Amino acid sequence: MAEPAFTDVFGEGATQTETTITIPKANLPGLTAVAENTPESIIAGLCLLLTTTLSTTNQTNNADQQVTVAYSGFPTFVTRNEVRYRQDIYNVNFEAVDTQAGIDPNNY
């Protein structure tokens, strides 16, 4: 198979140029689109989207997919300033031929 297409990963209407990427907010599950969503809410929506489009199941079916995103399935709880928070953990895995240390975005 081939590398996943941009719209396969980010959804219909997602585009890119040499200098910008555009992902419609409607593509981000659970996000209520408003004029000024917080960066963190957009990241959360991206995580929810990518657990579907860059799943390990999709990678099994397409060996050219080198990145997977998965929910750990095990929320934890943390306390900051005497307030208890639920912490949901998402894992992002990058796979490349073992010729370098670290992540080079150009290899994916």
C-alpha cells in the first residue's frame, strides 16, 4: 500500500501548501468549533481523530503507515494544587528504519 493520504489522516477538506496546513474543526471529534478554541482543545480533538485514522489496526493493514496514535486505556489521577484531575494518556509511536537517533519529521 501507500503512505496514508493527507485527507485519509486529517479528513475531508484538510489541505496543505508549502507553508500552511488547514484542518477543518468539524473533522475533530468532540470539539465544539468556536472562533477561538484553545490550543489544548484542538490538540485533544486531534488525538481523538488520530486514534481512528492512525490506529494500530490501520497500520497492520498498511505497512507504509509509520505513525500510530492510541489511547492507553488506563486513565490515571493526578493532584495539582490540591485539585484532583483525571489524566488520559495517549501514545504516539514513530517507526523508522534504525539509522538515526531521535525523530526526523522528514522520515515519516
